[in-house]
Amino acid sequence: MKRRLFINKVTSSTVLGLTFPLLGFEKTDFKSKKITILHTNDVHSHIDPFSENDPLNPNGGGVIARAKMINLFKKENPNTLVLDAGDVFQGTPYFNFFEGEVELKLMSKMGYNASTLGNHEFDNGLKKLAKSLKHANFSFLNSNYTIINTPLENKIKKYEIYEIDEVKIGVFGLGVELDGLVEKKLYKGIKYLDPVEITQDITQKLKYQYKCDIIICLSHLGYSYNKSEEIMCDLILAKKTKDIDLIIGGHTHTFMDKPVKVKNSDGKDVMINQVGCFGINLGKIDFYLSNNSITEKTSSIKV
């Protein structure tokens, strides 16, 4: 069974420091459909920009700059999804005082469509996490945590399917092993399941049952761990699975100038991207789809 549409081109860029790029409508095949994916990870409650005296990121980040950038890209291409790869919480007094309410309300106003659960989402325990989720007008996705009979039951989805301009986009989430990262009492009742096995089940359903044209994994597994083949990460996930088009990563705070491509278990390319941390950068991936056979082109633009 084939997908209705095929990816014939992929371009990517990272908006560094959220400075404004010069936007222009690209000349593309009129038969192609363009889907834009904007993404963040590990924002860690950084609502305000860094100070102008910060030695590493002067005036960097902040939700105001990010919101303006998201609106600008959406104006250029209304066929846009905004996604996050986890660790929305913990890192500034905003979380300590408001327990996630501020972060989720602002993400809702910025038009986020989905996020996955990072380990720091559990820092206040399951009951407070479940309570805070009422402030999110977007989905939290996770497929490899068992949440039955916990406060998160019916509040977390395994996957979400978005249909934009007749293009079906399946998005699912994966979380890191919590043991050793989070106190056991804070995630009592949740069990970590093998991401590879879960991914195979989810992607088969998204591709063949729901006929998704693009499949995206929001991963909080981490990009890599010193090339270890024993610790699950995005690189290992990509190599051992199939049918994922894009892995949007988090957890390791990896600043990538451009995505990497990894061969999956079928010998096909999987794109992996991560944009650091603290909301300093915004990732942007453009998919062009048509009825033609698959050919992919990837570029990176520093703005």
C-alpha cells in the first residue's frame, strides 16, 4: 500500500537567536503541497529573553520574539504545525511559583499543536502535572509510558493526526526512561516501555491504517550518548525502526545547525533535528509533497 502523497523535497533551517529572517515565498512546483513544521525543545520555563549582558546568549530567546517569529512563518505558509519535544517545565521561578500554568497558557497563545512529555514535566508529581494540563489548548503526546490508573489517564494521547491541505500528518511522542532522572514517588504507576517496539506499532498504524503522508516523532530520548549502542536515543531509534520521516528531539540540549539523516531498518532516510534549549532557537522544516516518486533535498540556512 502506498501513501496518497509522496515527499519530493525537504528543506530545513534553524532560526538562530530568534532574529528575524528575510522571508520570501519560494518558487515551487504548483502541484506540490508545502507543509511547514516549526519546533522547539527543552525551553525549561524561559519566558523572558536572556539579558543583554549574558555572555552566551545576549537578548536571546523569550516568548515575545518566538511568538512574532511563529506568526511570521504562519503568515508565509498557513499550512504550519508548531511542535515541542518536551521539558517545557523547570528552570526559572515561573515554574516554581505558577507550576506550569504560565508556560502552557503562553504556548497555547503561540499556537502550539502538540508537545511530548519530558522528564521535568514530572517534577511536581502526577497530580500537579495533570492539573496543569488543563491550561494547554494543545495535545501532549506519549506512546511509551503506561498511564492507566494514574492521574494522567485520558489526559495524554499516544498520537495525533492532523490534516492540512489534504495532507495527513501523524505525530507521536516518546519519553526517556524516568528511573534515575525523577524520584519514583513523582511518577508512581508509570512504566517505561521499549521505544523501538512501540514505534513499530504506532508507525504501522499511522501509515497503513490512517494513511498518513508524513510521520513525525516527538522524542525526549536524547540525540546520542557518546555513541553508546546501549542507551536508547534518537540515533538508535532511527536505525532500528521504519516509516518515521522526521524525529524532533530533546533532552540532550543538542544544538544542531542542520538536521542529520540516518538510514532506517529499510535503508531509507530519517531526518533528526534538535535546536538546543531555553527557547533560544526555533527549528523549521519544510516538506513539499506531490504524487511524484520520493526524492529528498535538505539544506540549512543560518539566519
